[in-house]
Amino acid sequence: MKITKLTTYIVPPRWCFLKIDTDEGISGWGEPVLEGKAQTVQTAVSELGDYLIGKDPRLIEDHWQVMYRGGFYRGGGIHMSAIAGIDQALWDIKGKAANLPVHALLGGKCRDKIKVYSWVGGDRPTDAAQNAKDIMARGFEAIKLNGCQEMQIVDTNAKVDAAVEVIAAIRDAVGFDLGIGVDFHGRVQKPMAKVLAKELEQFRLMFIEEPVLSENKEALRDIANHIATPIALGERLYSRWDFKSVLQDGFVDIIQPDLSHAAGITECRKIATMAEAYDVALAPHCPLGPIALAACLQLDAVSHNAFIQEQSLGIHYNQSNDILDYLLNKDVFKYENGMVAIPDGPGLGVEIDEDYVIARAQEGHRWRNPIWRHADGSVAEW
């Protein structure tokens, strides 16, 4: 079997899909994208594709090593996201050729389903308590929301109080049975992160996410020693080498690699296994499309330390299209009792509606995250 063609599609709301064709008529799909940089990743896929044409798609480990090591300069969001989508598509081909799900090729699943969480609100959550009640009524048992708006390196008590009030309202509305993940989104720096994390501890959160930016991970020591709430981090880390020092430091309880950013199934399997050795949980980041989610679920299936999966059904970004729109088998993600079933179909288990993909690619997108500024005019972390 030989790879004959790589085709990328920029599709709404903010995704990039990749189709890899072979001379035996078996095609695989991946999702190589970095939010806000879809066109740049698309170009990187094209550059990597020069090597892949004519190669056997089933030699995934060797292709991964060449894509990573063969270009001399390596790593970072663009390069690793391009590798990620290609890697997903190669696993999809290999599974389809064997008529087996990817998880069967990775040793077989150790779970049939996994807990999922749903997003509440948007960048600036409003009506969070009512939204949380609605989500519980739909059967979800966990949610995540942005924990604060823009916050300067040292900010006011009013900003902290506003964040606390949102979480307090949710707890008052739904009680303590609902798991709540609070995403600081890298908006908070060390001085205020300690304050905010301590104030939120009373609500017994499932985790706090990115209490500080990954590049400021040394601050996690003070935060971890300050609270009992689990700390999650990892969507802006792109390889096992990025995660190595995080795991060695021992201040993170949950890692969140993104299978469309951190070089795909091949690399994230290794990251997950590294984390298991450090007694750290796995909760893959995935506010993306159906191919990315399917890839995550294949990893969740074979990772004993996976405990919950992010998914974007109904997320505030998905206004023009949602994850099921691009699928022929729209029942593949079976949500029930706060969990989603692991797909058992060949490859990644999702059947892409290629005609619809092509049609929506005519519109495409140029999604960009908003630019926020503080009251003094300085740029704020989004």
C-alpha cells in the first residue's frame, strides 16, 4: 500500500480536516489544526506530505520519527499539530486496512466508555448557574467553564469576588455532585493565581486548569502547596519532552495533551504512559471537531489513567457547525449517563461526510481569538 495524496480542508467553525488517500482505495482522516493558525498548519502538512507520497502508510512509527527529526528544526504548535493530523489519518488507514478499531491495534481497550464534560458559557460566562442545571438535565455529570475574565498581574478584590460568585452560584444551583473544572485559561499570573485558587477551594472543584501559563510552571509549586484542588495543565505542550519536566516537578495532577496539537495518537500514547508512571491522570484537551474527538477516545480506551474527556458538542465556538454535522454515522458518539462510548468501528470509527466537507470548505474560515486589553490599555491574556 502506498500513499498517493494528502488533501486538507479548512472548514467552519475553526477546524482543518486532512484526507490521506492510498493506491488501494483506503483513505484515512485526521484533524491537523491549531486554533487561529489553521492555514499555517495546512501549509506545514503540505510540506511534510512531500516525504510521505509513495510511502507505506502503515509504518506509522517510522513516519512519525522522520516527520519529527527529519527537518532538523522541530517542535512547537505548528509543526506538532501538522504531525498530529497526519498521524491520526495514518492510524485511521491502518485500522481500516485491518478492519479493526485503532484501540485494538494499541493493545485493546481497557474501558468501554469514559466520562465527559460539557462547556458552560463562553469567554465571559453568563447565566452559568442555569446553564449548569440545563447540562445536568441532559445527563452530563461534569462541566468546565472559564474561571475569570482578564486579570492583571496584581488586580483587585472585585475581580476575585466576581469569579467566586460565578462558581458559588453554580454550587448553589446544582449542589456538590456535579464535577466542576475551572479554566484560568492562562489569564492569571502567579500573584493573583494563588489568591484565586485559594478562594475557589471551598467549592471542591474537579480541577483548576492552567492556573498559570505553562512557561511559568515554576509558579505551580507555590500554588500546589497552597491548595488541595487538583491542578490540570497541558493543552499548550506539544511533546513528551515538553511534559517531561512538568511530570518530574510533581505539581500537576492531571495532564491535558491535545491529540491535534501534541503530534497525534503516537505521541500522546507515550505522554499518557509517562504520566501513569508519575501517578498523574489523563484528560485529553479537545474543544475541536469529530476526528480529533475520535482520536482522543481511541487513546482513552487504552490509557488506564484517563478519567474524563473534553468534547465540543454545543460549545460556544461551534455556532456555524457542530461536531456531528460532518459525520455520516452521527450516532457514533453515544452519550449516556454522563459518559460517551468508545467507538468500535474500523480505524478511528468515524465516517466522514466528504461531500459535506468539500461544500463547507468553500466557505472555510479565518477564525482568530479576540484581543483583550486591560483598563490601562495593555494587552491581556485571552
